[in-house]
Amino acid sequence: MVEPGRRAPGRVSFAAVLAVLTVLLFASLTAGLALGSVHVPPGQVWGIVAHALGADGSEPTWTRARETIVVDVRGPRVLLGAVTGAGLAVVGTALQALVRNPLAEPYLLGISSGASLGAVAVIVFGVSVFGAVSLSAAAFAGALGALVLVYAAARTGGRITSLRLILAGVAVSAVLSALLNLLLLTTDNGHEARTVLAWTLGGLGGVSWGTLWLPGVALLLGIAVLMVQAPNLNLLLAGEEAAATMGLDVARFRARMFVLVSLVTGVLVAAAGPIGFVGLMLPHTTRLLVGGDHRRVLPTAALAGAAFLVLADIAARTVAAPQEIPVGVLTALCGGPFFLWLMRRDARKNAGGPA
């Protein structure tokens, strides 16, 4: 077995992986700003961005319409995609360590459904106790409640099996989704119900610079705290008893981390809707590249998740143009087969068969 901080033989170096993913993210951001109903050349894209930031004082060679498209329409959307993808990948990585289950992911565990229910309740009932952050606060409360409920239902005799965790997540998600649909059916505003229903499919449209700061802060907070706690996440890989022997208060640590991942998930769901399977696919993919040490997995998963969701959103905008496909539909089409393969692999391992 390779130690968490040591690279396995034949595995690509951590620095090289980060460099490649950084280039991929930059390329995906460029494509996200350039592609659409109005094509903007990549060189002109970054000229517009530099001009908007005040780094280029020369006379613009592009039209005002193109500048508006890049800066005000596509810019916030592309950045929200990067922030949401990075956040969901990091949350999925943390959850898989916290519950010691490779199938753990915010969407599959019902956390996204809890966040959606909280957010929709605020929209339908018009609650604004916390002002501009009321939507995110309600989504956080819903996400935390769903996570605690799933964890309590799945844990029996001090252990959580993959099957029990997924079944608990499916059951809780079904109940919360039913409550959400009930709210939509009983609301008096039909237009509002249709808007919310489209939002529940996951999408990055409608974001503005004024609403982008909260998901950004949530992402930075989540990554910063999880990077500090990465050694403790590594301890959990050896099991709860081993982690306790090494001095980790597992119950308290897990409770704090549950609050953190629920906060990040709630804010991201409030901004982009429930987008599934990003937190399942990207952690497993990055572990194949950099190993199991969370000090490496977390930043790698963040970069990979950001690039993946930006590319998925480009496909959502262009594949069926002028019709736009909700990005959550595309991530589900990618993640569903991946989940089935992962579940089959996990069953083979538990049965002692070939992986």
C-alpha cells in the first residue's frame, strides 16, 4: 500500500496534473466566453476582459454588443459554472471520506433535494428574514437537515454500508422531492411554479455579477477549511477506530464537517439549482491521477470540477441550439452510467472478486 503523501509508481506527478488541469480550465473558460449564438474570437474575448478590468486602455476594436455579451451575459454564467463545479467536486470528495463510502455525493444522498426544498419554500412563501441571503440560508438548512436524516437512517450498529446509504438517500430524496412538488402544485402563481420547476433541473442561466459573490465566498471557505482538515480526512480512510486512536474526535469532527458541506451545497444549489453526479465522478477520477491524499485530491478535484461543469454548460447551450438543455440533465447523462459502473465495482470488491 502506498502512503497517503507518497506518489504511487507510474502515477503522474501532482504538479503536472495541476498544470494540465489549469490549462484545461483556462481553455474551457475561453470557450465558454467565446461560443454561443454570437461567436467571439478567443483573442478578442480576452481583449474584452482585459479592457473591462482596466488592464487595456487602448481603443476597442469590437462592438459594444460583443462586449456586453462577453462581460455581462456569458461572464457571470461561466464563472458560476466554474465555482459550482469546483464546489460540488470538493464537497463530494469530503463526503466520501466522512462516511467512508465511494458512492457518497450531494445529489445521491438527498442533500441537494433538501437544499432545493428549502430554497423553493422561501420562493413560494416569500420569506426574506435574512434579506438577500434568505434563499441560501434556507437551502443550507434544508441541506443540513437532509444530510443528518440520511446519515442517521443509514447508520446501524456503528456501520454504514453502501447499499444502506444509497437506499436512505433515495428514500429521503423521494420524500423531499414530493414535498417540493406539492409546494409547486399548490402555489397560486403558475409562472413562478414553471420558473422554479426549470430551476430544479439545474442551470447556470440568469446569474449576474451581483449574485455571484456568495457562491464564490462559500467555495473559498469550503476549500480553505477542508485543506486545513485534510490530514484528519486522511485519518478517516483507515477507519473510525484507527482515527480515534490517533487522537481524532470522530463524532465532533464529522458534525463540523457536515455543517460545512451542507453550507457549501446549500449556497451552490440556491445559485445554480441541483446539479447531480459532479461530486461523484470527479473525486474518483482525480484519485486515479494523484492518489488518496486529500491534500492533493481536494485542489485537483476543484480544478477538474470547474473545467468539467464549464464544458458541460457549453454543451448545454450549443448542442440543441437555439434550445438550451439544463446542464443538470447532461451531468446526469454522464453520471448515471458512471454510478452504475462504480456500484458494480464496489459490489465485486465486497464479494472478493476481481475489481
